Amino acid sequence: MAHVNEFTDGNFEAEVLKSSEPVLVDFWAPWCGPCRMITPVIEELAAENAGSVKIGKVNVDDNPNIAAGYSVSSIPTLMVFKGGEVVDRFVGVQPKQRLQAALDEAMA
């Protein structure tokens, strides 16, 4: 997971909201089966988009304030941020191509 960042209540504003590049945020929890299923996809996207997109995870158990602030009620929830705003949102396991298309659009 070298390219996948860990976002927390403490660093979310600096790392995500003030990021100069688009950011994919995976809201997850260790006990969530579908969250574990999508982890390899997140890691592949992070490796393939290194340098142009920031990708990271928010553990909703450890960082409930962020999850509540973005109305995350089901996990995994994936959001693409650009310029501090949510530009795309997905709930549940998603195909890699769909997430890559959302990232490509955010980079355009």
C-alpha cells in the first residue's frame, strides 16, 4: 500500500480538501467484507495514477467525524474530490474502470 494514503480527522483538510490534485477517498472499516474486496482495486489505481491523483482511505470507525460530515451511511463509499468539493460518489464495490473514468474526468 505504498501509494495509498491514510486520511484522518486530523489530516483530512490538508490532504484532501486543500490538495492541488484530485483525490479518491475510500471510506471503509476493517470488519467490512466488501471494503476488503475493493482494496486491491484501490491499490492498483493508486499505483497506476501516482503523481497525478492522490488516493487514500478513511477508517470510519477511527474517524467518525469525516464520515458523518459527508453522510457516509454505507461502506465502502468512494468519493472523488477536486478543489475541495465532491465531484463523484460511489457506494459499494465498483469496477476499476468506473473509478478510473471518474478520476480521468476529475483530472481533465
